[in-house]
Amino acid sequence: MKRLVTLIFAATLGTAAFAQAWPAKPVRVVVPCPPGCSLDIIVRTMSDKLTQRWKQPIVVDNKSGGGGMIGMDAVAKATPDGYTLGLGFNGPIAFAPFMYKKMPYAPATDLLPIILTTSQPNVLAVPASLPVNNLQELVAWAKNQGDKVSYASVGSGSSSHLSMELFLNTAGIKAVHVPYKGSPPAALAVASGDVQMLLTVAPALLPLVQDGRIKFLAVTGTTRQESLPKIPTIAESGYPGFEALAWNGLFAPAGTPPATIDKINADVNAVLKDPAIRSALENQGLIPGGGSVSDFNTFIASEASKWGSIIKKVGITVD
């Protein structure tokens, strides 16, 4: 009996030592969109501070496609040792289970939520050359175009896609969906006039706004965005109650040690409270996140319930 207790004690010490030793090598963060997209910006903004805390480099691995599912599937199937994380977002986490008949992973069982990193409203962008200057004019223009209107998204099943479908349904207009692999190519499609509308987060669009190639008409939050105070909300532009936020957070493969999850949560919370990081994120129009693992789980469940109902009502499917 004494020997058994000793062995159990030794095993416990070994497990604790393993958890405390994390990370002992570089940490890979899968970003399910191309370099330069908003998620990529978020990871790279935080990476230096996390590298200082972990004494190990952060390796950003961009895996775009499938509305974010290709990247999150890579995370779900990775070794659950804390050395592969993923920056998931609405689409492949809360939306996809209601739109796809079959997914390569199950978000609720194959991934462990760690922490909400940021959230923000989407911004409705149109080509600068489009003869409209506000949302009412856009809706009137679109209704006169028949079946000639198209819109870009950053991927099928993304917040960009779902928010636009909700808006089209709310405004009573029609447009053809043209999905792209991330915000940079979607933004360029709008700037060139290949498509007439895009709803996505602001960071990847700002350079094109500054160059005079696209313009913003509205944001999807319930209040105006602090970084874009002159841009009205969709709600105040004739559609009361309209809201659609984009959010993202860190995930790990199911089976990752709880102690490792807790350490990542604590360290990312600390980084998100750093004034320089908060300022950098806010300058991109992002609202810094944070909170406990439990908080993030509750938030995801709430989002899934809300958008699942909307997806079923509008009848959105991707298959």
C-alpha cells in the first residue's frame, strides 16, 4: 500500500512538472485565413508579449479555406499537448454546425475553448464608385438592379457571410454570394467593383478606404464604433434591433491538459490587459476580450443558440 501511494504521488508530481514545464518548444497558432486578414493581425499583435511570457516563439500557421473549417480541423486533429492552438471565430465554431450536413470535426467535442480574444462589429463596405452614400440609398439602388447585385464574403459560413444574409433578409433585397478566402481578396474584389458589397471587420479594409477605393456605409453593432464615429449603425439607418458581431478566440484540441489550458488563459488575459496591446487592438477597431474558460464556453453557447435560430429562419445552407 505504501508503495502504491508513493507511485501515485510520483505520478502526480510528474504530471505537475509536465504542466509547469509548458511550453518547452515553439507554440504553433493556426490562423484559419490568409496572411494580412484580421485574425492574422490579432495573433501577430499579441505574439511578442506571449513570446516574452513563454520564452518560446509563436509560429503563425495560416490555413485558409472552407469558411475557416480547414484551419480548425487541423487544430482538432493535432496532438493535444498545448503546442498547437487555433484562433477560431464565429463561422467554424458557432455557425457551421447549423449550416453543414457534415463537418470534419465537432466544435463542441473536438475543440477546447480557452479565451475570447476580441470582438467587433462588421462594417458594410461598397466600391467608392458606387452611386450611393448611405444605407437607404444602397437598398434603393439594389432593389433597382434586379439580379445584377453580388456581395463578397471572407468565406462561406463566416460572420461576413451570415451577417450579410441577415441584412439582405431584413432589408428585403437580393444579391449573389461570392465567397473568398479571407478578407484581403474579398476587399480587393469590392475595390475593383467585381462585387458591390462586403460585410466584414474593418482592419483589412482601412488601407483601401484611405486610398479612396472603397467606402463604409454602416456598422453592425448596436452603437457606433469608437474608431469610426461618423459611420452609422444599420440599426439607426432604418433597421432597429439589427446586430451582428464578429468574435474570435483561442482553442486547443480536446484532451489538452487542463493545467496547460489554464496557463494559456491566464497569460493571454494578462497580455490583453497590457495598455500597449489594448491600444493596438482598439486602433484596429477591435474590442479586447478576456475572461475565464467558463466565460468563453458560456458565450459560445449563447452565440450558437442565437445564430442557430437565425440560420434556420433564413434557411442558410452551405452544402
